[in-house]
Amino acid sequence: MLGINENPDVQSQKERLEKVLVKEGATVFVESLPLNIVYRDRLNDDGEKARIEKIEIFDEFEEWELLMSHYCLTLGVAYTCPGAANIKI
């Protein structure tokens, strides 16, 4: 895993993206979540979760949770328009 020493956790991944997006006068929003949280709490219940859980790897949910806790989904947005500081996400 490249970069594990420089960015060992979710917070460091969030800070890394914030540094890239920050520009003078820009409003920056960054969210980062471990993939086990994305799967457990954020995945829509429209049948996709049931489809995924039929895959053989899901015999052991504890192992899946542990594996996915080592990865994260990070999304960042930088607004450079007037009034961007008042935008609520």
C-alpha cells in the first residue's frame, strides 16, 4: 500500500485532499469515511446491498469489516464563486 506511512488514517487522507484543494479565496469541503462505514451506513437499501451480500466473500462479515476499515472514500469540493462561504452541504 503506497503512502501508508504518510497517510495512515482517514483523517490524514482528508487533510491531504484539503491541502490540494485550498486556493486563496476558495471555500473547501472535504469528507472522508472508511469503506466499512460507507457499506454499513451509507449504501442504499435498493437491493444492491443484498446482491453484494450473495457474493461468496461475504461468508465472514467480520473479515470484510476489518478489510474495509483499512480503506476510505474521500470526496472534496472547492468553491471559488462569490458567496461560496454561505453554501451549506
